[in-house]
Amino acid sequence: MTEDLFDPQPKDDPKALYGREKELADLTKHLEEGRWVVLLGPRRIGKTSLAKCAVAKLGYDSAVVDARQDSDLAHALVSSLASTKKADASISAGIQLPAHIPLSAGVAYSRSCFAQTLDHLLNEKRRKRVVVLLDEAQWFKNPRGVVKLLAHIYDYHYRKATLVITGSAVGVMRSITEPDAKSALFGRAITTMEIGRWSPSVSLGFLEKGCSEKKLPYDEGQMSRVVDEIGGIPGWLTLFGYVYGTSRLPTRERIEDALERTKREGMKILKEELASVSLLAAGWERQLKLLRQLASGGKRFTELAVLSGLPNQVLSRHLAMLQRLRYVEKDEDDRYVITDPILKEFLAQPTPK
């Protein structure tokens, strides 16, 4: 199969995964050892592609659950496992999937529904381990129920099911990555990997290789500007490459047009995303205001305290949420900065009255 770096779909072929050699090696090693792994990082950083490529490289059975499509983990997990292409036919045969499995059912749920569905799908008859990808897990509802379900799988099916969980460290994800002593997951070993942005040199290398594949003109000076304006975020760089490859304009106009179209499309995506995040993050109105204040440039805590008028403890809590969402990070000068240049440009626009 021919590589296509500018294909906007998540990669599932390790040969088409660019710039993640170390992360891929680390993740495949963890999976070979049967470890559960949490992948943290900003959206569009390539967490899903990394997970899919690691599974493909190892040749394991796999199932994918996207929390954005089905926020009921139990129902989504059972449905996904039952439809796994490589699943042993003797395991999935005759299973009656319930239309809805209530996570709040607690012990009764574990003893009845699990015995007929999830436990059966993960029983000892499965020929080899299955890797389950829980994608954008912060969107699963009922954190307490999700944690109980995951603890059950960990305790009873650790040798047969390995989980890779992606997302931002808020909501359910925070319950998974930072369980307290009362949590059902407390004491369970789960490895966390932070997936970061590409450096400018890696970003330029990606664009150069993608252009070579598509036989597109590559101008390093112009592409350096592209990297400066949309940052080392693989999702935005891939979108730019896709738009650039489908344009029919002359070369110089083509790059400029693709950059502007990428930013416009990115802003549409971010507008919808921020509306969704408002349902997830407590105190979002305050946090969005802080993001807008950071859109004009990085600021230290004391500057933000003056601008926002918030008490230090409250401000610290809101900034911590923005950092867990991966919208904000601290730079080398101890200033809070927005991580995504397109988000920064979007928030710098005048707000509608």
C-alpha cells in the first residue's frame, strides 16, 4: 500500500506514521508487555493514529470505542468487541446485545450483564490478546461507573484485554490518571504517555515528504511560514497538505490559499469543539475569558490575576483545567501560552456582540 501522509484519516499503517518513531517503539513495547496505556495530548496531535499503528505493527486483535459516538462505555465496549473481525466465532456466537446497559446498576450489573456479554467476550477461549482503544475517553458519561467497569476488566481480564485510552486529563480521564484512594482503579498500574507537538524541523520534514509523495512543489521558505502559523500539530499540517494537494492554483498562490483555507476550516472545527468542551469543563465561561486574554500573548500568573480580577486560588484552578485540556502550557519564561496557533488566532478575533 502506498503511503499517503496527507490523508486526513487517522493512520493505521506504521509505514505511514511520520515523526513518531520513539513513541511508536515505546507504545508497542508497553503493549507487548500487556500494560494498559493512557495517551495524553492536545487534540489532532495523532494519539489515535499512534495507537492504531502500534496495534497493527503487533498484529493483535483490536476493538475501537469512540466516546464521541457512544458515551455509554459498557454498551459501546460490548458492541465493539462482539463485532471485532478477528474475534473467535465461538466467543461471539449467540450473544444477545442489550440495547442499553446502565452503568449505575453496580454489583447487580457486574454479576448479570457481564456474565452474558463482556465477560463472555473476554473469556479464556479467546486465542490471543485483544487491544481495546478507548478514544477521547473524557466524553464517557458517569465517571464512577466507568472506573468500576475498567477496574473489573483489569482485575478479571488483564491477560486477555489490554486497553489504550486517549484523551485530555479531564472528566473520566482524570479519574483514570489520578485515582484517589477510594477509587476502584487505585493501585492498578497504568502507564501514561504524553504525546507532544512536532518541532519545526520535524514539521518541515513531514511537509517535504508529503509533497514528494504527491509530486507537489515544495518551497522551504513558504513552508516555514506555514509551520509558524499553524504550529507543529500533525492534524493541522495534514489538513494543510490535503488542501494544498487538491488545489489547482499556481504554486505561490496555491500555498497561500491552502494556508488560509486550513485556518478557516480549523476555526470552524475549533468553534464546535469549544462549544462541546463547555459541557465538560466546570467554570468554562471564566476559562474561555482567560483564553481570550492569552490570545494577545503569553502572560505570567500575576498578570492574569490583575487582568481577570480572580483570587489566586480560583485563578490557579481555572488555569489547571486549561492545562489539563491541553489548551494552555507554560513556556520557558514561566508564562502561560496557548498551545495551538489556530486557536490563538480564532480567540483573538472580536467577539460578536
